[in-house]
Amino acid sequence: MAEAAPPPETAPRTRRWLWPGGLSARLLVLTSLFVTLAALFVLPAALASFEEQWLLDRIRAAEVVVLATDAAPDGITPQIAGQMLDGAGVQSVAIETEEMRRLVLAAPRDLEVSYTVHLREQNPLSWFAAPFQTLFGPKGRMVRVTAEPRLIRGSQLVDVVVPDDPLRAELISYLWQALFVTVFAAIVVGGAVYLSLNAFLVRPMQRITRSIERFRADPEDPGARVETSGRRDEIGRAEAELDRMQQELLAALNSRARLAALGEAVAKINHDLRNMLTSAQIASDRLAAIGDPKVAQALPRLERALDRAVTLATNVLAYGRTNETAPDLKPVPLKAALEAAAEDAALEKDSVELKIEAPARATLLADPDQLHRILMNLMRNARQAMAGMAREERGRITVSLVREPEASVLRLADNGPGLPERALAHLFQPFAGSARHGGTGLGLAISRELAVAHGGDLTLASSGPEGTVFELRLPAPVDARSRKPKDSD
């Protein structure tokens, strides 16, 4: 007993500890990160603006102190002066005019100024760097601040000395508040953006992805088809294209399954069919010995049909399972080929007229049997299309030949009702392009395959209420390639 094969090894999944794997989680992380980075980028300017405003508040408070001091008729006591300086948050106040600099109030001790801030002449670089100098500098420093006065008339400059420690404490408090607001904004804005993008992008993409996975697992599952939302953006277009692709792929799979079933059926009956055809050939030989003139007149047609049937049953088991034999190209008289195809297509059954607009001696470079199959399929389809016409005009198939430098183009035009819209989209696809109820659509598919094997093609030139025109393109005969296109045989 053979041992069971071990199950195939699956590749180990890579664990991602630092980066989420889902699109939704990545979207949330990236949105929050970008909002936080944007807030942190604005934070230095916010700190610099806060420090500038804090220093200006000290300047304005100092101006009030100056005004109160100048308004006292008998001056102020040192105790009151100290209270006023503490209330203003400064250690000394001085004003400058054009003539002199006057010290209005000062602390009773000497002040050692560590650095100076000129609010009137501060450049952008020093303005950005000032809060960081305050935060990371040593404690106990004094800063001299100068600015233009707003309340004191006749003065050009207000000069105050303030301690650095209260400013540092205010900056740290403001920094924590700003960080809290930043984190809160990142969470709120990130959540809002996440929910919006998740609703408009991520969920539709997840639905499309699930549909693709289910369709890959079981194309026959009706629930595997994507549900189109009718959106007019890129998501809606992706849904529509996926739905169209699934329809076409399902049709192709169904066609392939039918072709496989047809191949199996033909393979089973092929042996019996060949035996039946052999018996028919024997019967035709016996009929030939009778000598009846009517039998002798119909016998050649019967023999040609039997020969082609035997050849077809021998060489082709099923369309799509075995390849057609390579065409044996040789000059074929056009008129004889058309008349034989019209006879086998039973044009006389529905009184369809065959009109040949080509030189009597014109030839085509083709395989005789395969050309016969192509022409017979086209004429039979035209006859069946015109059979149900409710008009007095007689059905007609007009065949014309156009010579090109490297090809011969045979145009077959009928005056039928034209092809229906449902047949035009899949005209040359087996089991999908039939315009007749109960038809398989194999005739045109086989004919086009045979034409392509010749190095040419079979195309639909036009179709409408005035009729249908097919063009069969075949290689030009060797002796015709050196002639001009207008020359005829």
C-alpha cells in the first residue's frame, strides 16, 4: 500500500510586531501620526508666541507702575514700591527718552542680567530659539526686556528686568497643555478621518477583496459575485469592472465545461458514427450500380457529403479539445467552391438566391475542405436568418472578391434582418454568440479558427436592418501578389 503523500508545507507567516498588517489599522496609525507631526511642527512657533506675549504683559504691567509712580504727588514708600514691582512681576523698571534714561523703580539689591531680549528688534531665528533658551537654561537667571511703550507718552523705550524662573514655569505648563491638546486633536481628528476613509475606501475595498477570494474559491457560488454600489468614483469603477470580469470569466468557465462535455460525448459516439458512415458509403456504392438517371444525378452530392463527414469524424473529436489539422493550401476555384457550399447549406430550401460578383476564373489560396466548411457555415447562418423574414423580397446572398497586395478578401452580404444586439458582443465565442434560439454558436467560432489557421481572419463588417456583411480574409494566390490590386483573374 502506497504511503500517503505528506501535506505541502506552507510558508510561515511573518509576525509584524511594530507595524499593523490590516489596512484599517495602518490608516488609523498613519492619520494620528501625521496629525501629531503637524501639531509638533507648529509647537515651536506657539511656544515663541507665548513667551513673547508673556514678556509683553510684563512690559504693560511695568508701564502701569510708571504711571502710578508719576501720579503720586509725594512719591511712594519703598514698601509700596516693592508691592508694585511684585504685582507687575518685574525687578526694575526704567524708561528712556531722547535726552536720558530714567530708573523709575528698582529692587533693593543689585541685579545681574544674564541675557537681553529686544522685542522691538527681535529677528525670526532668535524669536524661535528664545523659548528653548528659557526652558533649557540654568535656573535663577535675570532677563532684561526692552520694548516700545504703549501707555507712556513721550518715552521711546521701556526697559524692565524680570526673573527667568516664572517664565520657565509658565512655558512648561503651556507645553504640557499644548501636548495634551495635540494628542487629543490627533485622536479626534485621526478617528474622524479614519472613520470617513474607512467608510468610503477601506470597507468597499474589503468587500471587493472578499468577493475576489470567494470567487477564486468557488466561481459557481452566487454569493461570490461583487455587489456594485453604483458609485461613480474609482471604487465604483473597480466594482463595475470586477463584476464584468466575473461575468466574462464565469461564461468562459461554463463554455469550457460545455466544450469538455461535448468533447467527451463526441469521443464516445465517434466510433459508432464512423461505422454508420461506412455503411452509408457501402449503400451509395450499391445505388451507383442501379443505373437510375435520377440516382446518378443526386449521387455525387451524397458522395461528397459522406467523404467530408468521414474526414471530419476522423480528424476532429471535439472543438477545443483537439486542434484542427494544418490547412493544405492550394488554388481553389471560387465559383465551384461557392456553388458546392450553397448546395450543402440548402439555399434552395428557403429559395435564397446566390449572387456571385467575381470573375468566373477567380481562385482562392485555401484548403478546399476547410474553405467549404467556412462558406457553408456562413451561408447556412444567412439562410436561417432570412427564413423568418416577413416580406415579399426574396432572400439573397451576394459574394464579392477584393484583391489586395497580400490578401484576398471575400465579402458575403445578405439582405436579412441583421444580427441581434445580444449576439454581437460574443459573436465568435462558442456557446455564447448564437443569434438563433437553440443554436450553439460553434459555426462562426470554427469558421474563424479555420480562417486564422490560413493566415487570415473572419470578421463582421456590418450588420443592420439592411443586412449583414462578413469578410473572409485569405492569403493572396502567389501569381496574384505581383499584380496590382485592381487586376482580376
